[in-house]
Amino acid sequence: MTISRDRLEEIQNIPDEEIDTSDIPELGDRFWANNDVPSKTLKRIATYLQPELFEDLTRLGVVENRNLSNLLATLAQQAVDQAKRDGRLGDRAKGDK
């Protein structure tokens, strides 16, 4: 389906209060329990990966049925937990660095 630039601009300029959303169902608790929206307290990072590593991680995410962000967060947490067990990280509660 194509749309003219004029029609697109017309649609973009419709005020929110004039848009009829009565045929759209409300999002219930079940939706929000299973959503993938990150918490506002989480910190965002960006990194560069070798193409081979990116492909391997993407395949691992498919095998484990997880998105890449979730998979990387889990792997990072596991690495930090192991470093703590090995004594390579201090205790934040004690003010160690």
C-alpha cells in the first residue's frame, strides 16, 4: 500500500484527541507481564562486536529463544557473578573497588 506525501502529512497533523481508538483493545496485565520493555532503572550500553561473534550470539539467542539484549545481559551478569566468587571484584556494600 502506498500513501501520498500530502496524505501522510495530513495524518501526522491529526491531534491525538481526534483519533478514534475505540476499536483497539486495552493492553491488560498479561501483556505487560510478558513485555520486553526495559526498566527505567536499567543502564544502556553500546559496543562493537566482531561479525563472527555477533553471528554466534544471535544464533545462541535463537536456540535459547531469547533476544540478543536479554542474552547479553545474562552473560554479563554471569561473568560478574563469577568474578565476585573468584575475588576479582570488591564488595560494593563495603566500598571496595
